[in-house]
Amino acid sequence: MTGLSAIELEDVVKEYLSHGEVVQAVKGVTLDIAEGEFFSLLGPSGCGKTTTMRMVAGFEQPTKGLVRLHGQDVTNVPPNKRDINMVFQSYALFPHMSVWDNVAFGLKQKKTPADEIRRRVGEMLEIVDLTGREKRRPREMSGGQQQRVALARALVNRPRALLLDEPLGALDLKLRQAMQIELKRIQREVGITFVYVTHDQSEALTMSDRIAVMNDGLVEQLAGPREIYERPASAFVAGFIGTSNLLTGTAAGGVLKVGGGRVLVPGHDGEVTVTVRPEKITIGTEEPAPERSGVRGTVAEVVYLGTYNSYAVNLADGADGADGTVITVFQQNAHDATATAERGDSVWLSWQTQHSY
Ligand code: ATP
């Protein structure tokens, strides 16, 4: 990352008129995406990711706000005059053309000299690992290979930014995971800004430098993957990203009494929601030391998952009615693979205060 802005959105709003009613798809989004960054827009269906992306590409005009690319206001500039390209889930390859011709198409249109086309297409096919498959037609290739052709075609023009809208959505899980790593490698190699739209949190966490988590037309949190995972800014983000354990209640004097124990929330009083990640929790039989947060419960289920176990623990009835709350705990397995606790065991769950938010 150079620190220069590639894409800036300033308080962008998009309204649609639907059956005589105004629908706000995007309610005021401000983003500053750095040059060379792998940036993801992550959120559930309908949260406004695609609309946001389409305004960056120029397929949609914002109702309000500004779009800047590399410092220039492009709010009213048509898509073909913006130095960016877009890759779709459907690949949109030309079926009757070979891989080579698909990738060379844009350069030919721009009347690029033949030897330059040869060099650039060759280079690009090497980057996406398709050298030797130049003569194939799209239908003779796997989904992952077709996706790489689409990528090569979008990158061969050397756009300053590439927008990708759920590009791996049509692939099965294994291929998807392999392509996530490939995409990240390709992005690093070409050094182009990638903006990636996905509703898949693990995909966003795996690939991104930074993630904007969107909900209902707004950005709820904008941060790096680790921070989003470990310090979710809201209950929505915590719930959307991975497994999170939510504990709610009324805190007094920085202590939330819940689940037959207490959660330390220094500096907080009144209504609080606390989240703690499954892998930060320790299972034990003894009441934890006073500086740790601890709750009591009964092991409802143990699932063996190879190197670790997943425990579902029903919390004991607490002063704040935490009964019915199930806490998930991941615990690394010892070498002899014996479980820390069995189904039906009465246990204490504890964690360091810094691990609850
Ligand atoms: P998905 O993952 O399902 O594509 P998304 O997060 O990309 O969802 P958008 O496609 O941006 O969401 O849509 C955001 C909201 O705007 C939705 O409620 C959608 O119904 C509405 N919307 C999008 N396009 C239009 C349109 N052309 N006319 C009316 N409403 C629209």
C-alpha cells in the first residue's frame, strides 16, 4: 500500500423509486480505499454492497455524495471513462472464442500493436496459471479456470482498480478456498487495488487488507480482519462474523452478573452486550481467579473436530435471566485427545477480561 487514495466515497446515498416509494439502498457511505489495497465490502444480502460497488464503477449514479478515483471527482463520469474494471460471478466470457482471444479482446479493441498484445496476454496467462491452455474454449474448462480467464481479461488492460462482485459464488467450497488464495496472490503480484464484494465472512477475512462490514445501507465497521474478528464494533458485526457468544444484561460497578457468575466490564454500567470468541474461553471445574471473567454451565454437547473440540455449554440460571443462553467454546486438544469435559459435566467457563467486548 502506498497510502494514496485509489477510491473515495464521500457520504454517498442511493435511492431507488420502487412502486412509488423511495427505497434507500445506500444511506450515507464514506470510504477511503488505498492504492494497492485488497478491500472487501462484506454484509448480508440486501445490505447495499452491490449498489455501492456499482456507484464506484459508474453503472449507478449516487443520489447524493461524491465518488473520487485517484483524487478526481468522477461522480458524473461514465463507466468506460473510469480507469477501473469489473469481474462478475457469471464470468461473462465469450463462449465461441479461445482463452487467448478472450484475454486479448480488449487490447485488440484498443488497437494495441500485435507484439504488445502477444507479450501482455502471455504474461497475464502466466500470472493466472493458464499457460498451455490458450486454445481452449471456456466450456472446455472448469469453473475455477474460467474465473481465472475472466480475471486475466479484466487485468490485461492494466486498470488502476478492479472491482469483483461475488466472483467465486458459482464455485464449490474446495475450489472457492483454493481460488481465494490464488486471488490474493494475483492481487499481490499485479499490485492493483481490488474491491471485493462478498457475503462470506471467511472469504473476506482470508483475503482482505481491510473490510467494511455493511448492514442496512451503512458501514457498521471498517477495519482489518483481525480487528473485526477480535473487536467487533457492534452486536451485528459480532453476530455476522464467525461464532460469537453474546451475553447481555445490566452491569453495576463494572460487573455483569450472568450465568451464575460474573463478566468483568470495567468502566461500564447499565445495559451492556458482551461478546467473547469461542477460542478465548477456557473450560475448567474450579471457579476462576477474581481477575478473570467466569460463568457457570452444563456441557450440552461435545463435537470432536480433529485438533480441537467444540463444546456447547448451557449457562446456569443467572441473576439477569441468562438461562437458555448457549456458549460455544473451542478448545485445542491435548496430544492424547481426551476431552476437557464430557456431556453433562458442570463446568466453569473463564476468559481474560481483555477478550470480551
Ligand atoms: P446481494 O448480496 O443480495 O446482492 P447487496 O448487499 O448487494 O445484496 P444491493 O443489491 O445493493 O444489496 O441492494 C440493496 C437494496 O436496494 C435492496 O433492498 C434492494 O432491493 C434495493 N435495490 C437494489 N437495486 C434496486 C433497483 N434497481 N430498484 C429498486 N431497489 C433496488
